[in-house]
Amino acid sequence: MPRFPERLDTGRPYPLGATYDGSGANFALFSEHAERVVLCLFDRQGKRESDRFELPECTDGVWHGYLPGIAPGRPYGYRVHGPYRPQEGHRFNPNKLLLDPYAKALIGELRWSDALYGYRIGAQRADLSFDRRDSAPGVPKALLVAPRAPDTRPRLHRPWRETVIYEAHVKGLTATLPEAAPHERGTFAALADPRVIEHLVRIGVTAVELLPIHAFVDDRFLVQKGLRNYWGYSTLGFFAPEPRFLSRRDPEEARIAIHRLQDAGIEVILDVVYNHTAEGNEMGPTLSFRGIDNASYYRLLPQHERYHINDTGTGNTFNLSHPRVIQLVMDSLRHWVTEYGVDGFRFDLCSNLGREPTGFDPGAGFFDALRQDPLLAQVKLIAEPWDLGPGGYQLGNHPPGFAEWNDRFRDTVRRFWRGDEGLRPEMAGRMAGSADLFDHGRRLAWASVNFVAAHDGFTLRDVVSYAERHNEANGEGNKDGHSDNHSANWGEEGETEDESIRARRGCLARAMLATVFLSHGTPMLLMGDEAWRSQGGNNNAYCQDTPIGWMDWETAESGVGAAMVAFTARLAALRRDFPVLRSDLFLHGTEVRPGVPDIAWFDPEGDVISDESWHAPAQRAFALQLAGAAASGQGLDVIRVLLNANDAPVAFVLPEDVPGGWHMLLDSSLPETIAHGLNGGVTVEAGALVVVAARLPGG
């Protein structure tokens, strides 16, 4: 082990974190209320503490010092001294080793014990008590890394109107991949496998949205039940990739996977969790932010600072009203763009990031900082537009530049195809880009991220197979997860051998999936929905690092799974081949040719839907017509999407005075559709969607 000087040099307050310069490293840590900060070094395995150094200077709340002679690969952590006065929001405890918030790599695993808490578990004074045990043996350490040259590869910058998102989990997508070596399954090494990339390209995916890859924690209550935090929404470090996703424990593996996806034309979007951390409420462990400066990093109840504000449902809320916390988040985002080359971010509980003391504000400091940043303003930004606090549901209210997960689209599509009455107007609005929500502030239709299934709920297959949730495997008495999923089982709960039920389910699932691809907005597909994946009715698989939450590659290659893959590929091809299906403009019935509006709605009889007919509750069939320039620039494409959510077939009348006639492009009642001409009309089966097209001559 090298010998170091007795004291650190002064160093610099910027940049924050540990910065190696070839001769040593600068260490800088923000803590507004600390009284002393001690840097602790460990042996190469991160097990034995070898050296301690006080950071000698504090500039504007940033403690800093420079250590000559230290080399990359050295584990370290901090012990922060200050007042332990929980009633005032201060929870400093130098007995607890703290992870650097700017750690770019981690070593060691978190091993739960009572020593990880700043107070004595079981004490009469609860969190007002003080625990003197050393937590270092049970916590991960930061790893000093050498700086990398910025990622200078050209960005894909795929237009939003051409974007098809695939929400996936690094392990879930690759855990059963037969081509990958056993030790690589479930890691970035397997994500980079040609088989995965070829599959994504085939089904038309242009962007992969990865569930959290930031370093995260398996919550103690899950570990005690023999479960794991599968989804990863319990962040410990915002700059380091989660070690379990690295087969070689080398962050370079993540960069390689991202680059290989991009080489195939697929952008990489990260699902990021900046609204809370893994430390929970005031009764949670002291792992990093709580011990560094609890009163700065977290929102605390005014006049009751002992307690955390819990607008996230996780116990704590990150304080994005504090400039240093905004700086941390902005630095993290830039880190993933510059060093890993990612193409965008999906912000978990994004409404929370826009909270000021007065509530949600689309002009909040974080949003302003993000939108003016010359680097981050160029990447894709997606909001989950809600949180659990007062006024947290903010769909359609995020600033221009953001796309938003549209749960109104999801619920309407599920309910319409279930056969609920009175939904024609709502369904029409969702398919037209949800203009009622997004057509303001110069926003475009791509702002609506349209989906029928996502990670937190039923898969597409389960939407048509289960009327109730079945989350027993989560160990919470089947009380977790949403109770109302707008789903139906069509005659038998779960798997069935009844061929008529299976046929109805397949038809409806294809109709829902087609609705996603044929609606204006940005389509999003859940991992495995294209391969008929089921979670056995579990609609909250957050702790299911098991086959329940994994993609089944064997199913994707045969039978119904293979047919669904082919159907999905056909949908993506239709959207790609007909620009009118992916217009980013909101359409309002403007004529693109005399007598031909850009959008129109028809009854099955072929008549324009009247105001009275729109609101007839029993009407569950209609046609959407879109008209726009053909991809070749020669002629006008007219597309009719015929939807029948009734329990019986419906005959749709088509105009007969169309040069060249109408052609069948897609029928969801069939796993495979062969394009063919039509004469006068078409019968749409119960619970099915049909797409027909005509080409009008001229420019």
C-alpha cells in the first residue's frame, strides 16, 4: 500500500466528487451544515479501513482537499461530523461510513444490519437515540476511477415522429437468452448480444428505455422475505451503474452495450429516479445523503423537521428546491450523456421534480435548468407526469420539450376494447394525439407517449387473461398493486385450454397493440408484449427477479409468441411506410384536398359521426380516417382504421368512388394478414381492428 502525507493539500471545491489528475485526486463534498468531513481510504478489496484524512477547507458549503499519490481503483468513503439533532433535521453520525454522492463506481455489497442506522433500533427514543457502531463493514464503498475522454460519437438524434420506444429491464430482457454465456445473462454484456439487437430491429424499435441502471439497494424488508428489488427504484448512487448488471464489474461493459444498440440505429433512454433515494423516511438507514446533510438533500416538514415529506410514497423526497441538489442531478444527467452517450431520460415521478414550496410549477428551477442546458436540451426527455403528493397528477402540464407517459391513453384503450360503453369520443381523442392534453404551448403530438402496458401493471397478455391481480408471490397478501386494471379474462381466469377464449384474447390483444401503433403520438411497447409474455397476473412485479419478470426467449420463437412478434413487426412497418400514421402535428379536420380532410370519423354505415351519435353510449364501433402525403411524395394516402369493440361482427361501408379502390393492410382477428383488394366494404370481427388504405393520385 502506498504511503500518503499526513495531511491533504487544500484542493479545489469544483468539480464535486473525486477527480483523479494523474498525480493524485481532488475530493470535494457538499455539506452545508457539517462541522468536519473525514475522508476514509480502504484496501483494494474495500474491507479494511487504512487511512483517514480531514478535508482541510470548506468553500461555499463544499468541503475539499487534494491527496497526492493516490491511484485509481482505491475504495473510499466519508465520515461527516456535525450536530445530531433530528428535531431540527440534522442526523450527522461519524460512526456511519457514507457513500460519495458522485461515486462513479462501487465496490462491495450492502449487507443489512442494525449498524447501518444512525439511531439504535428498538431504543425507547427511536430515531432520537444515537448509534455508535461502525457501519463500514456492511456498506458499499466508492471507487476512485480515472477520467474518460468524453463520448464524441455522433448522436442519432432520431426525430420523435419516427420513434418507437421499447421499455425493458437489463436483466429481464436477457436472463434467459440462450446465446449468452451463463455468467453474462442478465447483464449489459448480454444486452449487447446480436440476438437481442436483431430482435429489436425486427419489431421496429428505435429506442430502448431501460428501467433504472443507477446503483440501487435491495430494501431490507425484501431481503428478509428472500426477495430482491428487481425494478431498481431505490437509488443509492446517481453516477455509477448498478454492479449486478456488470458481468466483469467494469462500467465499460455498459458503454459497449449502449454503443452497440446505437450502431443498430437504436437510441438508449434511461429511466432515472431523482425524486427519492434508498434511505427511506426518518426511520431508514444512514447510507449517504442523510449522513452528509439530511436538511439540505431532503424535503422536511416545516416546523417538524424530524420528519420527511413523503410525496413519493417511498418515505423521503429529494429536495430539488436546493441549488446544490439541482447541481447534483444536472451533473448526473450530463455524466450519462457525455461519458456513456445515452440519448435521453425518462424521469420517474417527474411531477415531484417540478415541486416548489407552493406546489407543482412547470417553471420550477430544475425544469428551467434542464431546458436551458446546451447539452441536455438536445436529448429526449420523458416525464412520468405524477407523484403521490397533493396536486401531483400533472398529465399534459409539463414544459415544452418533454414527452409524457399518457395513462389516460392506456386506460381508455383497455376500457374501449373491454367493451365499456360511451367511450367513442374519448377513444377518438386519444387516437388523435390527446390534443385536449397536449395541444398548447406549441407542443406537438409526439408529446403523448402512448402505451397499453408498462412495467408497473399487467402485461398485454395479462390484460386479456386476468380480471384480478395475482400478486401472492410478492409476500404482501395480494394487497399491493392496482386493484382496478380495466382488464377482463373473457371467460376463465388465467391460462385456459378453451380455444374460443384463447382466440378472443389474441384478437383483442392484437387490437390493443395496433391501437398503440396507429395512434398519433409516440408508441411505447413493454418488453415481451411482442412475444406474448405473461406475469401470471402479477401487476406489481417490482420484487420478482424471477421468471415472472423475465422475457422468455423460447416462447418468442414458437407458436403464439412467434406469431405475435411477426404481427408487431407488421405494425411497425405500417407506421414506417405511411407518414400519415406518425404525423407530429395535431389534426383538426383541415382539408388536404377538396372534400378530403386530414382527419375524420365515420360510423360503420360510412356516414360522418354526428354530435348526437358520438354520445350514444351503446355505440362501440367507428372508423378513423387519416389523409396525408404518401412517403414517395406522389399521391395522397388515405387510411381508415376500423374498430369494433362489440360482441358481434360489424359490416363497415367504404366509399366506392376511390380510384384504385381500397386495400386491406391489417386485420387483428388474424395473426397474419395478407394484403388484398376490397369491394365496397369489409366485415370486422368482434373485438377486432382492421386497417384499409387507398392511394389518391396527384401531388
